[in-house]
Amino acid sequence: MMKRTNTQHIGEVLREFFSRPYIAAKLAEGHLPDVWREALGERVASVTTELRLENHVLYARLSSSVIRQEIFYRREEVAAELNRRLGLRLVNVLIVK
């Protein structure tokens, strides 16, 4: 018979697993389209044709030149807001195309 030592609740194990930096970043990356919509609104989300994150650089392709220009001028503020809503520093640079 095996004696159990160091038992943990499954919730604690899962919380510990999902708090690891790599796992937390991948989960946040999956939430990025929703956070983009929440932070910038329906109009911006409706003209966003692509969101791609590579090495902490977020590439956003927009079909509206007017909105693209507005986001371009606010790119640092937008990146900071996305990071705030995600709860970690995932986006260092925002490139708008």
C-alpha cells in the first residue's frame, strides 16, 4: 500500500500550472482578439482583418485607412491598454498595416 504525501487540491495544481509564464502568455495570446475588441470597440474590430503576435510584436491589419491612421498615432497607448487588460506584458510593439 502506498502512502500519500504532499497532497494538493486539483484547483491549486491547475492554478500553479496556468500561472507559469509561458503558459500564461499563450493563454493571453488566445484572448487577444477579444481584448482587442473590448479595448478598441466594435468599429475598430469590424475593420480589423488580421491580428498576429510574433516575439511580443503585435501586427494589426486594418481595412480602413482612417482608423489605421488613428490607431497608428495611439499605438503605444493601445499596446499599454492591451497589456493592462491581459494582465501581463505581452505586447511590446504594435505595428499597424
